[in-house]
Amino acid sequence: MPTSRSPVQGRQVRFALIGCGRIAQNHIEAIKQHAERAALVAVCDTDPAALQAAQAKTGARGFTTLTDLLAAKAELGIDCVVLTTPSGLHPRQTIESAAAGLDVMTEKPMATRWQDGLAMVKACDDAGVHLFVVKQNRRNPTLQLLKRAVSEGRFGRLYNIAVNVFWTRPQSYYDSAEWRGTWEFDGGAFMNQASHYIDLLDWICGPVESVMAYTGTLARNIEVEDSGVAALKWRNGAMGTVNVSMLTYPKNLEGSITLLGEKGSVRIGGVAVNEIQHWQFDTPHEMDAQIADASYETTSVYGFGHPRYYDNVIRTLRGEAHPETDGREGLKSLELLIAMYMSARDGKRINLPLHY
């Protein structure tokens, strides 16, 4: 959607970070890597210790509420608000920031309810501002190569797709904050931990026709699921599965996607889709030489995509590019997630798209 905000020219793009917890550190480092074109001018958190630590690390001005931060938008020259808060807070904070005339970037999932996601997109459209939804895994070189192989038709017809997310989240992880493991603010293994993998189902493989799912809370003392499985059928005829567990012993084991087609088969695995483990097609292609360079070592399930994601956001706000993952793109994975939860709750197949 076109925006009413003028491109940022002749200066740095100025970001304000709302939420100074775990994932916020990736955003701080990403902005730092783009210091020539971007600056973090404000940080906000309700936790005094987290806020103080973020201020000390960044030198940005600190606020305890989003409302106070927005009141200082002109003074600080804020261009874009970055939401790294609990997922259930994203809708209200997006709508409030858009009403203040600021572009918004939100971490995944963009919301925990379908109607909230729609409301976020509408609020930003009405205000004439951008809504960016963070999908940094799309920028992984392994997945960029896979996306290209699919786009250029190397698989021929896709037959089967399998996504596995076998990680571990101990009880102490959920106990570390009151909002973790709640339906209202967090979502479960599908919605939170596997969100980026659910995103791959549409982005790489095309629109999903229908889904059936089971979820369970097998070992953790939380409201939401720690385990889930789903069977999917794509509009192109492919079928596949999603298998998610936060109970893997004793540590994170695998984050993978496997594609089987009439002319090729690929498996990208490792702890977070960071290794091309199988790559075979009937016809050679120049992209095959990039396999070894695409794989990389990682100790984090977040990967290294945040700086690459910020590059697109910065170039978009400078009027040099279009958003790679805007609000409408974010709605695609939210729609799939909501369909999975509806199926698990009601014990039936859910057809897509959902009714808007």
C-alpha cells in the first residue's frame, strides 16, 4: 500500500525500540550494523532493569510507556517504531503508533488473533504508514537458494513438504516472564517458536488449501501447547506435514524443511535451517555452485537474518525499495496458524482462506 510519509533523505532513519528483552538484542545489533543509515534514538520497557540495560548499551533515550515515547516523536525525529514486546500487545501498540503517524515494524507473530492482525493492517493503511512484519529467516542464504529453485521451476511439480521444529524450552523458560506460555500474550509452540517455519509453507511452497492439526501440552505447566502436528494440502496438489516439539532432550535438535518434487529433492536442516543437507535435481544449474557457501554455522535459532531484514526496511523508508514482508504478507502465516489452532480445537479440517 502507498504511504503518506515522505522518504527519509539526507539523514539516518531513526528507530524507537519498544520492549528490551530477549529478541530486542538482535534488533539493537542489526541497527548498529547499519549505523551509516540508521540510528536507535529511543528504547522503552516497563521493566526498569531491562530499560536501564538497554539505555546503557545503546545510549538511546529511555521511556517507560509507549504513550510517553510517542509524545516525544517530534523532538527525537522518530521514523519507525519497532515492537519486540509480547505478541498479544502488538495490535494495540501498532494501532497507537500508526495513529501517531509513524511506520511500524513488529516481531513475529504479528498478533495472536486473526481479527487483531486484520485490524493492524487496516490501521496502518488508514494512517498511510508502513507495517513491516519481521521474517528474518527468509533472508537466510539457505532459504534464499531454495526459494529461487522453486521459483525457477527446478522441482517441477511439488509432491511432498515436511517441516520439523524439534527444540527444547524448559519450564524455567516459561517461568521467566508471566506472559510466556499464555494464550493472550504469547501463543504456543506453533504460534511462537515455530512461527518462522509456518511462514515458509506459503512463502516457498505456495498457498495452502486446507489443514488438519493436533496440539498438546504434554510436559510443561503452561496454558498453550508444547507440542503439535499438522497435515496440510496445498492448492498445487502437494501434501505435507509440520511436526513441532519444545520437549526435545536435552537441547535444540533440528529446524528443517524438506521438499520432494518430480525433478528434485532438497533438505535444509541443522538447528535452524542453516545447512543444505541434500540438494539434487535432474538438470544441473549455475546456482548449484552456491550450496557450500549458503550453509553456515549458528548457535542461535534466530539465525543472522535481522541485519538483512533491516536493510530492506531502511531502503524502503528511504524510498529506494518496496517492503519484502509487509502486513499483508504477515497475515499469510497468521492465517495458517489460526487455521491450525481452529482445527486442533474443533477436531476438523479447516479450509483456506479464512473468511475475512
